Amino acid sequence: PLCKDLIENICSTANDFYYLGYGINYGTALEGALKIKEVFYRHCEGMYSSEFKHGPLSIVEEGYPIIFVTCKEDSQMVLSHINEITCRKGYVITISPYLSEYEKNSTKIIPLPDAEKYFTPFIDTIATQLIAYYASVNDGLNPDFPRNISKTLTVDWDIKMNTFLRKDGRKSDELRKVEIIPNYLEFANGSALMKIGS
């Protein structure tokens, strides 16, 4: 419900977002930003929160939405980063297991269940995906069918040699023809095929 309420408050009016993560949650910030772009079609940039003050901070004005994904253990650094935005009247949403300091310093908080630090990226990611989902649905879009997303695999084809190239650069004689083999998956290096399913 908190993710849905959040969308109604800011996502309907904002055209630009930032997702900021620190430490282990940096990747979560990148994933959250990607989901906003994929299914909500708004610009969203994911960054390491310590780097935000080196340039992008100048874009913050009253009501500008910044979403932090974090954990309790990183609170000392993250609170400093949050305060750099709130003192400029930015709209800060913090996604984290509950910590009273995050609630006091953020505009909104999405409290998550307590978890050991190394599990927080998993639970934070669920919240970021729900935000993208509700933003998309609230805007009348279908998040299950995002536009312009390629759902195909590509391989390197050496035109001169008329053959596939393996990761190690050697040509693969077994894969001279392009063919689709149902229920098989090619390893990334092109050296073997593995049957999947029954």
C-alpha cells in the first residue's frame, strides 16, 4: 500500500527521478531506475549516493523526487546524503528496514521488514519494482508489455568467415548455420549447448 500511495503523490506529476544507493544497495538503485524507464517511460537515473553531490545535486529544487534504497547499517553516510537533498527542499523517499532516523529525515519512508545487511538488496528491489509497477498502472500503461524492449538473444557473426565466433575468438565449426533449437540454451562462450526442461 505504501508504494501505491507514493505513486499517487509524486509519480503522476514528476517527469524525472533519481534512485540513490550506497554500498551494497548501489546495484538496487540502478535496478530501480531501470524499471522506471522500462515500464513507466520517465527519465530516472541510478547513482551511488556519495557521488550525487558532485553535479546532479544542482538539479534539486522544491519537490524534486529522490528515492534512496538503503539499509540500517549504512545510516551514518546515507543520512548525510539525505540531508543534502532535504535542505534544498527535495522530496526524499527512503526504502529501508525501519530506522527512526530515516523517518525523521525523509519526506516519506517505505519501511521494509528487518533483514541482515546482505539481504537488504533483495527486499529493497521488491519495493523498487512495485513502485515502477504502480507508476505504470496509474499512468494507464501495461507493465507486462513494455514498448521497445528487445526480448531476443544476439550472437556475434563473423561476416568474413561466415561463422559464429566463440568468446575466445576461435571459430566454432559446430555452429555454422543459424538455427533455433527449442528447449536448448547456448552457454555464453558458445562452446556447448545444454538441454533445459524435459
